[in-house]
Amino acid sequence: MPFSTTIAGSLPKPAWLAEPERIFPTWRLEGPDLADAQRDATRIAVSEQLRAGIETVTDGEQSRRHFVHGFAERLGGVDALKRQNRGIRDDRYDAVCPTVTGEIRRTAPIHVEEMRFARTLTDGPLKITIPGPMTLVDTVVDEAYSSRAELGFAFARAIRDEIADLIAVGIDVVQLDEPAFNVYFDEVAAWGIDALDTALSGASCATAVHVCYGYGIPANVQWKANLGERWDQYAHVLPLLAKSQAEQISIELAGSHVPAEVLALAGDKIVAVGVIDVASERVETPDDVRATIELARRYLPDERIVCSTNCGMAPMNRDVAYAKLRALAEGALLASVGL
Ligand code: ZN
């Protein structure tokens, strides 16, 4: 069996849908025209993944402006219009965030219609990405809860209810995105894993958690440049995630200073190894990808390796992102020769 392939989640949006190469772009259209254009963009995102040879596809997050805000702003208790500036990811960068003004309630399905549509586009495995509880906490301004943990569990219950409806429309994999896990190690141990497990409790589909060093935006690139020659964040996080309910852990490896031996800390989890660098416009060759997979194979048995991108590709150049999809699939195939 060749190595399985997937992507972390997002793909660039076409310029006719939203401002290109932005992490929080302005939509080009509104109302029914916007919804129609989002579906067209989803058709392209899914078909480009399939054309490249990616096995488990996503909707490319074509119907949300941002991977966190797209979920948070549609919850009861979140005032999407009361937007405030705050430092996020331990003040790595400032972001304008919605405000939690009351009890978090999931008053209506959030990404369910988008995925019902995406489901019609492929018979193969379909993955939905949802921000995890801690990343949600870290991307809002809280004026209602007494602690980050309390707010985190409120988000977790909303995610759990959303997942149940997503499974009903036929998704195969749910992935919670927790870049905040790579920042707040004490909180991951204190309540982050429990909140993650609350969100995933009852999920009858495959489950995954994505922990990364972020999009290839300047603030992240600068942060990474100051992390030194050996990035030991995963050495803190993976042993904790190994005890979580998530079946798969999606992490960054390509083009990074992540020491590959941390992969051995993932317990018995499947690891979606990032073999595509999203912080570089250079398109990997299939041989580059194969070499990264070979590195992972030193620490993981083949059956626990999935090949993925380091993170979402939303802010990238579109042609580069699509070329990277092809490199990912071709490299995974190359590494599979002889298996
Ligand atoms: Zn990521």
C-alpha cells in the first residue's frame, strides 16, 4: 500500500472570490453570489487535490475567511461585530478578534452545509478542519468567562455538537487545529487535552489534531527564525497528545528545525507528517518529499505515516500551492516504491 496523503486544510482562494494571499481576506461578492462563488471555489479546490493524487481531501476552507473566525463568529455568545485587537499565540502577533460577550452556544450548524456540498464532489475520504478549543480561546477577546479553561470547555462542547452533524452528512475525518498547543505547554497539560477529548467525544469518524508552527506569514517566519537550531516544542506536546483520544497527529517537519526523533514520542498515533513547507514559495521536488518521508520512517513504522503539508496554504500563491500538491502526491508515491 502506498503512503496515504492529505493536506493540513486550507488552500488559496481564487482572486475572484477573495483578496489573494491574505490570511483574513475581504470577500469579492456578497449574499447569494458569494455563496455561489464559494461553491465554485470548493469544486476547484477538491478537484485540484484529486487531480494531484491526494487521497484524503478537504474543501480547501473556501467558504471561511479564516480558519478560526469562520467558526467562532457563528457561535452564540460571540459578538462578531465587536472586534478588538489583541496579541495572540503568546503575543507573537496582533490580530483583530471577535469578542465573547455571553454563554457560548451552538445555535445552528456552522460548516455543515459546506461539507454537505463538498461531500457531493468526491466518493473518496473527506476531511473537515475545525479550530480546536484552545486555539479558539486564543483567538477571541473574552469578556464573559472566568478562565481560559472554562471558555475552552464551552467551545469544546460546541465543537462536539458540530462534529455530530458533520458525521451525519458523511465526513470521514475530523481534524481539530491547535496551533496554540505549540505555545502554551502548561495549559495543554492542565486542560488542553481534556478539552480536545471533550470535543472529540462521541465522534464515530476518524479523528485528528493538527499542531504546527503556523502559516508562512512574516510574523511566523520571524518567530521561527528566533527558535534556534533545534525546535523542541513537539517534545513537550507529543507525549501529551499521545494520551489524547485523537487517532492522528498532524505536525510540521519539512524545511523546519524540528528534530525528527520527536516523532518517536507520538505513542501509537498515526502521524500526518508535514512533507511540504508552506513558508517557502519554492516547490519541493518529489525527491525532496521522498527524503522527508525517509526521515520520518527512521522513527515511525510505515503504517503510522500519512504524508501531509506542514500547515494550511491559504495565504500562498495559488499556482505554487497547486504545484506543491502534485509534489506531495508524487513524493509519497516515490517513497512507496518497494513497500
Ligand atoms: Zn497549521
